[in-house]
Amino acid sequence: MFDFIFSHLLESLFSTFLWWVIGFIIGLIGLFILKRKGYLKRKNRLLKFIVATYFFGIPSVFGFSFGCYGLLRNVEQDALAVSAVTVHTIKEITYPAFDNYITQSLDSLKDSMTKSEFINDFLNNGQHDFSYIQNEISSSVLNYAVDFATDKFISNTSEYIGTDDDKFRGALLTIASGNIDRYHSDLFLSIDRIVTKSINRILFPYHLLNLLLFVLFMVFPVIEITLSGVKIKRESRN
């Protein structure tokens, strides 16, 4: 376990450093292009000092932003890979066991038992050696599977469906009877999409923060270089 964590830590650090180097080089190249075109010439001592700080500051800002992007990108790829393996395990092992558990429990199912209670009983019945994270993921997937079966049960019956208990029992009957088996590919394809959207939604604020910090640090240099460039062009025309 620790070897796995350490290997991923090294991979993340290497990826972050690589993207930092790429960003730093891009920042330097941009500055040398501006210098070659004469946009970094200044007469005022203070402005000359500010321009001198650009050659470290701007590449560093580019490097930081690119490095953060590389880190978030690596986290996203690792999270998607781990999620894919987890969902596959649930599909091949946990869900079939859940199907069998439903068949064995239908006769003794309490009328007052809720969906969450039923799923928790299954996960805590001693037949699974799940970690906390695996338990949470499995619970979310099985909850979605029951909701999926509920929709199929309602759409395939013409009878009036009254209470939530009726819908829940109908969903379990749908799973136990095998009527949902032909929808397995749709079910787990939907779950894959939900997992992907969830990961993207979690990481989006960090991407946005990274972008905002980049813009914040680059506002002054961009404005100063733009105004100075306009002034230099006017002076060259005169």
C-alpha cells in the first residue's frame, strides 16, 4: 500500500515539475520575443527595475500555473483510473452478491425497511472486507442501481404505484427476477458518466482558482507592457 502511494506521489511531483518547466520556458520565450521587438525598453529607472523583475516573475507565474494544471491533471487521471477499477469490481463482484442477497432477503424483508437500511445491512453483513472508501463508493453505486431499477419497475407496470415502500419492493423484485440484467451496460455506463462528472465537478474550483491567480498576477505586467508598447510605437513614428 505504501509503495503504491509513494509511487503515485513521485509521479505527481514529476508531472508537476515537468509542467512547471514547460510554463517557465514559455514565459521566458515570450519575454525574449518582447525584448527583441523593443517592447521592454524603458527610460525611467523604476520602470527598468520593474522590467528586470519580469524575467524572473513572469516565467515563475507561468511555471506555477502550468505546474498546478499538471498536478490537477495527474490527480484527475489517477482518480478516473481508480474509479474505473472500483466500478468494475462492483460490477463483477459486489453487484452479483447484492442480487443474491436480495433473492435471499425478499421473504423476510421488513415493510418499514428503507433503501439505505437494506443496502447498509448488505454491506455490513460480514461477507465483505471493504475499506471505508470502498464501502462509501459501493453504497453510492448500489443506491443508484436501486433507483435505476425503480424507474424500470415503474415504466414496465401499468398498475398504480402508491407508497415509496411499494416502489422499493418493486425495484428489488425487478432486480431479483433478472428483468434488469439486460440493462447492466446502460446502468454501469451511467455510473461511469456520473463518476467522471463528479471528479470534474470536484476539481473545477481548483482549475478556476489557478486561472484566477494567473490572471491576477499577470494583470499589471500585461497593462504595463501594453501601455509602454503603445508609447514606444508613438515615439518611433515621431
